[in-house]
Amino acid sequence: MNKNLFKIMAILGYIIIVLLAFTIPKDPYIIIPSYSYMSFDKPLWLCIIIVGWFFYSIFLSEFYDFLND
């Protein structure tokens, strides 16, 4: 039961992060310049999604481990 609940929470959280990445900034299509030649210039919405998914995944996995101990 808990595993399925956390899968649903993960999917809903990812959808909310994607929606907020386009609605919170005034202009989500601003280009963030790269600081090295190895990467590429990224739009703001992509940076928000990547960082949001990373921290949300860490939070969700730590919370799941906390409840299962």
C-alpha cells in the first residue's frame, strides 16, 4: 500500500513541478547561459524542472525510508 501511494505521490509531484515551471516565472523561456564549453545553454523552465525533480525525488525517498524504519 505504501509503495503504491508513494508512486502516485511521485507522479503527481512531477506533474505539479512541470506545471509550476511554466507558471511561476514571468518568462520561462529565458536562456540560462552555460559556464563551460561542455554543456549547452538551457531555458529557465528546463533548469527548474531538473532541480525540482532532483530535490523532490530526494525528499520523497528519504520520507519513504523514514516511514519504513
